[in-house]
Amino acid sequence: MKTNDVMLKTTTKVVSFIIFLFSIYIFFAGHYTPGGGFVGGLLASSAIVLLLLAYDIKTVKKILPINYIKLSAVGIILSIATAAIAILYDKPFFTHFFDDFYLPLFRNTSLHTATLFDLGVYFVVIGVTMTIIQTIGEDE
């Protein structure tokens, strides 16, 4: 029997997009307010899980052809490299740098290496969470 889940699939597209955008907002807001890479990554994973609930794993893999294990590896490398770059400047491990720049779209803004570290954490959280969920979901 085929179910008619047009409403579920339609609302899932909209809601998962909103959750993903909110995860990006939380990621960038996390430097000055609560949030950051971990919470943003969990929100992005929840958007993907919502897609998995409305569709099946094969459909979501067609939409998002991401190898989550490689995404986790890239995140770990990015986080460690960002934390270790301070050693090249004879500073302690995990020392972060920042400077103010003028960007045409954002005007005067402050760029931090902590953002790159958080991006690595964001990737690791998405990769590990989705690897666990897909591994559990593929069991028969």
C-alpha cells in the first residue's frame, strides 16, 4: 500500500531548509553568543534527519551525496590545523588570531581563526552524527 505523504514531504522541504539556515546563523552567532560549531552541527544534522524521516535513505543520498566519514576527517584536520597554526608563530597551541577587515558586503568586520576551528567542529558533528544515524538506519 502506498501512502499519500505529499503534505509531509512538502513541509519537510520548507522546515528542513529553515532549520539548516538557522544552523548557519547559530554557527556564526556562536562567537559572541551561545552557539557555535557544535550546536550548529547538531541543527544541520537534525535537518538532514528530518529529510530521512520524510524520504528514504536512497533519496536523501541522491540529494546530498556526502561521504560523512570524509566530512568528519576534513573537520578534524581543519580544527587541529587551526589550533596548531599558532605554533608556527611561536605562540601556545590553541592561540587564536583575529583582525579587522573591510569587506564590501559586510563593511567593517572582524575575522577570527576561531571561526575556522568552529567550522571544523561543525563538520565533525555533522559527519559523526549522520554516520551513526545512517548506520543504524541501514540495519535490516
